[in-house]
Amino acid sequence: MLRALGELLLLAAICGPVSAFVLVRRLSFVADALTHTVFPGVVIGFLAGGIEGVFTGALIAGLVTAVALTLLTGRAGLSSDAATAVLLTAMFAAGVVLVSRRSSYASDLTAFLFGRILTVTPRQLLETAVVGVIVLVMLAIGGRALLFRAFDPAGAAAAGYRIVRLDLWLNVIVALVVVAAVRAVGTVLVVALLIVPAAAARLVTARFLAIVALGTLLTAGTGWLGLWLSWTASVDHGLRLTSASAVVLLLVAFYLVLLPMRRVAR
């Protein structure tokens, strides 16, 4: 439980700022796609090196997806939705083909979708911490330019910023977050962490830094509360409630509670 809480707190520190950029750039579909396109990398990494090879495989697949998506939308001129959909379906299908060759196909796919937060190891915590530091440093370096590009792409281009490079920078950041989290918490929770916190914070404030802070606090709070609820339900009352599902439901619940405040934020 302590390792699971540590993992969720690390992810809160990473996903709070990144989800704000996903919100202002309207990259919810891209974030969702990246959680699925790492699937073949996860499978290949597991087949090549066992559980310890999952991180490396997911990292390579995530970076390949980020580069391919940037090239398709920036160089080839495809729409973001079309390019994302093509990559999502192609790579996820490839991952299903690979994992279906294993006898434990159903259990492997379930673990990928919903994660195993309670089996987080010290090595996974270290990997998440390292990736988190890299992500936060990348945001610190390129944050101003990324915001400029989000709100005024024409102005950013006129000011000399390379739009394609900025898009690649942000896509790589999102891919790194997915890689850091998907093995432990699954794609369902990763999508929630990358989208819901900033969306909920935006209901009560329009200031970017406030969205980052509130999103981070919301993620950390629901992570702790979700673990406590799943423990209480499973141990004290005999109700099987997975920790990842509890965290997701709490995030959505907070979003619904804050919905009436959206007019105040405007």
C-alpha cells in the first residue's frame, strides 16, 4: 500500500502539469491514443526480457509514436484526428496479435488495461521518479514556448518558434508520462490522470498555474482516498474494489461535483 501510494503521488506530481498542457492544446484524443500505442512495445519488451523488459519496450514504442504522430500531422499534413486514429488502431492491433499468441492472453490484456498498482516494486518507483524528473525538466525548459504555441500558433511561428519541434516536444512528454504509469496503473487510469484533473480544475479557474496546482492536488488526494476506499471495501467489507477503478471513479466524481462552478470560472 505504501509503494502504491508513493507511485500515485509521483504520478500526481507529473500528471498535474502535463494534464494542463493536454487541456489547453486539446490533446485528449492524442493522450488516449498514446496509452494504447505503447501496447506492442509492452508485449515485445515482456517477451524479450520478462517483466523487467516492459519499461524499455513501452518507452521505445511511446517515443516512436510521438515522432510518427508529429511527422504525420506536421510534415505530411494529415489532420490530427486522422493521424492519431491510424496510429492507435494499427499499433494496438499489432499488440493484440502479439499478446494473443500467449496462453495467458486474457489475463495479460486485463493487466494492461487496468494495471496492478498494488504490485508496484521499488524498481518501478525509481523508474517513475526518473521519468518524472525528466518530464518536469522538459516542461521547465519548454513551458513558455508550449503555452505560446497553444494559445497563438501563428504568433509563435512568427516569433521564430518551430511549431513541429514544439509539437514533438509535447508529444514526447505525454508519451513519457504514459510509459511511466501504464505498467503500474493501466491505460484506464493513465487516461484519467492525463485528462480529468485539468478539466476539473478548469471548472473553477481560468489561470494556467492554478489549473496545474489544483490538478496536482486533486490527483494526489483522489489517489490516497481511492487506495483507502479500495482497502476498506476489500478487507473490512469483503467487496472487491480495485484501487485503480476507485481512483478513476473519484476523479470523475469530483469533476461532476465541480460542474456547477463552471460559470464562475468563466
